Amino acid sequence: MKTILIVEDLPVVRRAFKRALSKSGYDVKTANDAADGLKKLSMEKIDLVLTDVVMPGIIQGDEMAQTIRNDTEELPIIIISGFPRTVERISTMQDQYTKVLKKPIKMEELLEAIETLLDQ
Amino acid sequence: MRLEDILETIHEYTEDVIVVSEAEPIAQPGPRIVFVNKAFTKQTGYEPHEIVGQTPRILQGPDTDKETLARIREGLQNWRYIREEVLNYRKDGSKFWSELSILPVADEKGWYRYWVSIQRDVTAKRTMPERLELTIAASGDGIWDWNIENNELFWSDRFKEIVGVDKDEFVPHASTFFDRLPAADAKRVAAALDAHFEKGEPFKITYRLQHADGHLVDISAKGQAAWGANGKPVRMVGTVSDVSDLVKAHADLTEAQTLSGIAHWNYGPNPDQAVVSDLVWKLLRLPKPDKHEWRTFLEALGPLAAADLQSAITQPSDTSHVIDTIRDVAGHRQHIRIRFKSRSLGGDAFYVFGIIEDRTAAVLAEESLAFSERLAAFGQLAGGVAHDFNNILTAIGIGAESLELADSDAERDEIVDDVLFAVRQGQQLTEALLNYTRQAPLMPERFPLEKKLKELGRLASRTIPVGIVFETELANDLPSVLLDESGFDAAVLNLVINAADACEHDGVIRLSSTADEKGVYVIVDDNGPGIPEKDRSRVIEPFYSTKGGEGAGIGLARVHGFTQQSGGSLTIEESPLGGARMVMFFASHRDER
């Protein structure tokens, strides 16, 4: 079973993601902000990171993604944001293992992106 | 009357001194005096019996000019008429200047037997030029003397120095002056001379003269003509002073005022003395009035500002006054600022110095800045609202799609709860937006505040992230206040969510309520980093956030707006928990307790 780490500050969104991914057969871990996400990442075996961008705390989701990418080239990361401008800005980070998506998002679209990244 | 009697009367009453002495010996001890008139005693202090038989030389002393005496002696020896000015000594030793006319008188045989000397005290005449010379030297003024008939010209050394003319190279002709006068000033000088010559108007003028170096010197000149029998001016004498420094200071002041757009005026010490500088009229876009400057100035400021100004200037004090006013200039608004200080000069006298400034450009710049700030704020609002809605829609959409994956009713209920919560958040967001734009008036009503706060506490505890401790400390008997219920819900939840955002892990948030005679206080504390005092007023501005550059909706501004519209306030303090304390206050209405 693949493990997905969800980094999201809004409880209502975090719960929706967690429920949807658990029901789709993934083991789900959660973090409330980027710093928390990096901590969880160092302690557990994570196969994919799904992160929000604008969150409380010193580092933001995109910065966390960059930190992870500096460490490892192949850990799949999905960055998702509700800020249209943010999506536009960070879309340049997309590559084989990094995908940028925007909120709101359909479950089907999210699951497809996860499967594509994990299948590589 | 006999001729002798007439002569006697002349001797007796003339103010001129008459001395008759024998013609010889001219050499030592000198001719003997045989007669002096009364004026002699008056002038010298010697009685006739003291002087008759003596020589006139007893009037001379150490300061008497030897050359003058030599000339007199030479004249006497040659029986010539003599006229000289000589310094004499009175009996008491004091000096006086005497103008002598000495003529030899011959007897019937043609022998010169007597000298008749007429003497006049000319001390005043001798001293005056000296006094004048000193005065003029002290003033630093130059002197000129122009013979209008033949254009002969005299300049004093000081005048020559002012225009850098070498003493030896000075050409004593009027052209020396007129050649140095620039064409731009020549007309004015000619007009002033004409007015003086024709109408006797005072000649007082400022012009420039070319210095030997080539530069122009600013000169202030005054003069007085003398007119001949035919009524034509024959001569003109006057003074000049170098006012270059003064003219430069004035030019600098005018330049400074032109560059800064600030002009000056003053008023006093008497109510009829006011000076309104030319630049003031330029600034007010008005022609300089011929008279009633002060009245015109006040009228230009408008009745309200004029009344303020009039009342302030008659109360001298150390503080300066500022009056802002808006004028209409050809259909455009002109923002005028006056600053002035009224100073007492003792008694009723006072002196006011003031400046006037056109602030139109500055005001327009401020307004346009405010507009672009509003535009930026609107952009931030749009981004923030989009973010909030996109999150809400994500929660609703994913929630709805997960419903069919639920294994139990309990799980389905949980999902529905979450979806409904998200829907409610969306509803609050639109309401808050409408409140913000004031298109949806608040509907204040009374509702049980204690119960409402408990409900909100439960709701909030589900909203905040796991790992943050949420406590409530709610009072039981809160006075009733009139509030818009959904606005209140949103405000409390906003504060709690905001506190949760600020908290790190191991965060603590406390919702509490209390009341006093003034009203109700709803307080949210957190143990986050707090909000520095300098940021406290900014964070309640719409769309400002400490959460990084991209904003986070309209959180605190929403709450601030709501409390204000509800007759209360939002204040930010330091929390006993270590972070920020947000205090919402709502006034209780006395008649509704």
C-alpha cells in the first residue's frame, strides 16, 4: 500500500482529501503546515506528497516542495492551490515528478494525477 | 542824521567784527589796534581797553596756520586787499574760525595809515562739511554731483570704488554714468529724472551700473536738483549705495518661494499695514490689486478661512496656525494652506508673518495614491476571496464524491456534516463580502449570547487543526446586546481561525467572554507569535495579512468592520497566553438590559 502525505492547513479540506484518498486505497498521513510536513517526511516512508501552497508558518508549500526536490529527484509531489495567481506562478515547477493542480478539484482528476505519478 | 552817526550805528550793531589798526610796523611786535567795535568783544571776549594798543597777533595761537599768516603778512607788505580764513583764539583760549577782509586806508596825502579789518566767525561753515564728510563716510554711500548745463560730473571716491573705477581714470562727464547704465534701466532712470525735474517728485530709484569687471552692481540712488532762474534744472547732487547683497537676498527669497511654491505675506504692526508678496497673487491666480491688498487677499481665501485668519491674528501667541481651504479657480479646485504666527509687539500692536502654499498637486497625489491603494486592495480581495471559495468548493466537491464510498451511515453523516460546514463557510464569506461593501445591512436582533458562544465554541473546536488545544471560558449572565447573528458567528469563527493560523503546534487558543457595565467582551487568546504593536492598526485594514505576500482573505478587517457597524470595537492586545489577544466589544443598550 502506497503512503501519501497531505500537507494542508484548512481542516475541512484536509479531512475531505484524507477521506477520499483513504477510500481509494492509500495509506494517508497529514500535516498542518510545511514545517510539519518536512518533519513527517523525515520520520515515515512516504511515496507521494500532496501539498497546499499558502499556509501559516515560515515556509510555504512550494518552498517545501523545492526543499524535497533538492534532496530527492524522484519523490512525486502534487502542489495544489486555491490562489489562481499562485498556480500560475508555480506552474514552472512542473516536471516528470512534480504536478501543479488548482482548487477546486474533482476526485477523479486528483486520483488520476496520483496514479500517473506513482506508476513511473 | 550825520554820516558819522550812521557809521557809529553800524559799529554798534553790526554782527561783523571791525578792527582798525595802525598801518605799521608790520614786523614785530606788529601793528597796534586803535579801534574795535562791540561785536569784537562779543566774539573774542576782550574788552576794548584790553585790546586797544595791542597787536591783532594776540588772537593767534599754536594751531593757527603759518602759511595763512605768511600770506597775510605778504599782502600787508604790498598794501593789498587781503581775504583769508584763519583759526583764532578767544581770551578764554577757545578756538574759532575767522574770515578776514583787510584793506589799507590811505590819508588825504595818499599815505596808507590804517588797516581796516572786517572779521566774521565762520566756525559753523568750516565744521559742517567735515561733519557731512564723516557722516557720509560712515554710511558707506557714494556722492555724485552733476552739472546739468555742461554735463560735468563729480563722483566721490566711494562712488568710484562701488563701480570699480580707478581714481585716475575717472572721466568727469555725465557719459561716465550713462554709459554704465544698462539699456533696461535707462528708461526708468530717465523717467524718474523727468518726474523730479518737471514735478519735483522725490528722486529715489534702484538701478544697475556696470562695474569695471563687467558685472552689474545694484545701486540705490537718491538725489536733489537745483533749478535756475528760468525754471530749468541746473545741477543735481545725490548719494548712491551698493545694495547688491540686499537685491541678491531678495532675489534668492523670491527664487526659493517660486521653486517651493510657497509665498509670504505679513500684517501689522498696525491694522492698516499689510504686505502681500507678488508671488501670493501669482499663486492665487489673481492680478495684484492697486489697493486694498489685505481685503482682496481675505476675499480670495473665502469667508470661512478669512474669518479664521482674522480671529487668529489678533490673538498673538507662540504657536503657529494652519488654515486649509479650497478655492475655485476657473472651475478647478485649488487646495490652499496658510501657516502663520502672530507675535505681540507690546500694547495692542502685533505682527503676523505668514506663508501661503498651493497644495493642489500634493492633494491630488495623495488622492491618486489612495485610489491605487484601493485598487491594490481590491486585487488582494479578489485573490483572497477566490482562495477561500476554491477551498470551500474543494471540500464540498470531494466530500460529495466521497459519499458513495462511505461504508456506514455514521461515516456518511460525518461527510454530510463536513460538507454542510463548508457550505456554511461559503455563506459566511458572501455575507461578509456584502457587509464589507455595505450592500447588505446588518439585521441586529437579540439572541441568547451564552448559548450562541457555546455553539460557536463547539463549531470552532472542529475547525481548528489537530494538535491545537482549544479552550473556552464563557460567562453565564451576559447582558443582552443587539447584534446581527450571522455577522457575530462569522466574527467569532474568524478570530478563532485566525488564531489557529497564527499558532505553531502545541498551540493553545482560548475563547472567553465577560461583561461590565458598558457591555460585552468576547475575547480570543492564542499563544502564537503575537502581533507587534506597530502592525496592530494595519492588520485590521482590509486584506492585510501577516501570512506572507498573497493574502488570506479579509479576516480581521471583516471582524473590525462588523464590530464597528455593531457599535463596538475590535482591539488587539498582548495575550496572557503569550500570543495575540483579540477583544471584541459590544456596547449594551441601557434600556434593553
